[in-house]
Amino acid sequence: PIYISSNNSNQKRYGLGGPSASASELTAALRRKSDGRAAVAIIRVVGLQSEHKIKSNPNNEVQYLVQFKSHDYPIEAFRGAVCLLGGNASGGKKKGLVGAKGSGGDVTPLDTLKRELNEELLSPDWVNAIQEKNVIDDSKLGKTLYNTTSLPAATVNTDESDNNSKFEDGRFPGTVRYLGTTLHSHTAKLIDKPDPYAFFCALYEITIGIDQLPHSILHPVGATIQEGRLALLTQDQLLQHAKYSWGYEYTMETYFGKEATNKHEGASVSDVLNENIWKTTSWVPLT
């Protein structure tokens, strides 16, 4: 089954790489002559779901926290489509924005990711606890299969009541990995704009426990989030049934090492070979 939170909010805020930029920011981004920038995360949710009265799938497998774009999303082709959580880099002065001293803007991809996750998920403790020094750089593993890790294997506890059975690859709740940067390109026809658009996307993987899920997933009746709908999906649902926005179908099939069924014509994703690109160029694009 697919578990989806309700949304009664009148706020409509949209993003290229995630759900938390305003409609005007989306328009401005699409008008840029330079490529945009976004930071998003594949959020793995591990743990025994029966503890929180969420029906377990047969194998109690890892599930993934994603967002469905709203029915009135500005780009028609992406309405109702799955999007990874995160969003666009910003240089503007927004309340609570992380960035350089006195600049009021994002400095790094992780700044962008944390700010966007805090906006979308209402500042959970696990987002605020993420520190750059603790992020594991697995970008050097290559992009043929993101869902591998350089972390050492952990001791597996076979006791059914213990969640350690889900952590045998070392990815305990709180583990954050940087998986690399890709370039997402979209034709003008797909996004229904005069010009094509592309953005650099910094991809992270975050593992959280079932008890760290947003309230709107654990208790969906009457719950709201700022924009869109949150959902927990399995690997099979992500690959076989979901349709995607902004080229993330290619991200997910690379991550799992299996082909995704639904793909947009006019969307493509390519590797960024120089992983030091953000050290030599500004993270926030010129407007």
C-alpha cells in the first residue's frame, strides 16, 4: 500500500529539485540563462512499522519518504508526480536561511538541503543535527549503483524485536551520505516553456528511523504539510508504478540498479564528472 498524508494548506510553493520554492522562484529559475542548482535527498525509512500502526509490507523492507506534486503544479506534465525532498539553492534573505555570515544565502548544497527539509518537514531534530563533517562522501563509488555504501558492515541482531536487522550495511538512522552531482535537462516541450531548462542536482541519502517520520505520515487523518503530499513508497512502487518530476526517474533507477517503468520524454540526466565543481564556482546561480 501507499501511505499518503493529506494536505489542506492553501500555500502553493514549488521547486525544481524539491517542493519548497515559490511559484515566482520557479518562474525566475526557468528564465535563467545559466543552469540552476538543487539539493535533494533519498530518505530511507527503517524500523518495525507495526510499532506505529502503519501496516508493514510482507518483508518489512526499507521504505522511502517522497513527495507527490500537487494537482495545480505549474508544469502540467509533473502534476501528481513523485519528487525527492529538497529544493533549489537560494541567495535571497529568507527567514531562518543558512548561509555565509551576512549574506543570508546558501553557501553549499548541504545548506540548501537542510533549509528546504526544515521548511517542508517543519524543522525535525534529525535535520538540524546534520553536520557537514559527518556526511559520508560516497560519490567516488561511481554512479552505476548508488545503493551501495563504503560503510563497514554492522553486526546483525536476529532478534525480531530489534531494528538492527535493517542496519547490516552500516546505515543506521542518522547516517547521511553524499552520492554525487548530476545534470538534469528538460526540453521546452516537456516543461511547456519557450526554452529548455537544466539544473545541477546534488544528491544525498539520509537514513531515518520510523519514529522520526513526520506527524503527517504517522497520523495522516487531518494532518497537513506546507505543500504537496508526503508518501512512503517501497522500491517496487518507485520503480514500477511511480511517475516522476524533474528527471528523478533516472536518479532512482540508477540508485536501485534497475530500470524504472515510467519515463518522461524530454527529460534526461547526465553525470557531472568534476565533483569539485562547487569549490570553484558559486553554489547559488546568477539570476
